[in-house]
Amino acid sequence: MITANLKDEVQRAIESEWPGFEQNHPRLAAIIDQNLLAEQAAASIVDDPECQQALQDSSATGLPLEAAPEAIARFVRTHIHTLAA
């Protein structure tokens, strides 16, 4: 299940990566809806083994989702850059 916290964390990662993506791919960036991208990335993240492990570790230790931002940021970075491939 995708939580609001996961969507928020994915959105923050996209916002962090977006300026560089927009600079390198202005035409593509102009037609991509960041909200839809965040929804799709959050849905896909549950299938990524590294992110899944980070989310499980975060849950097991009782830490908030914010304890796994590096894995989420890496996933989002890769996800965004595959759009231009």
C-alpha cells in the first residue's frame, strides 16, 4: 500500500531532481506532469528491492519514512532519467 508519506517523500525527491532534468531536457520537462510522475514513481517504488528493504527497515525500527530518503532519492533519480532515455 502506498502511504501519503511515501508520496510526499517521492514528491520531495522529484522536486530536488527536477531543475537538473529540466535544464537537460527542457522540452520533455515541459510536457511532464510532476504530480502524475510522483504518483507513478510511488506506485513503482514498491517493486524496487532496495527501496522495499529501506521501507521495511524503517518500519521495523519504528522510524518514520524519512529515515529512508536516500533509497527513495536514488530510485526517483534513476526513474526520472530513464524518461529521457
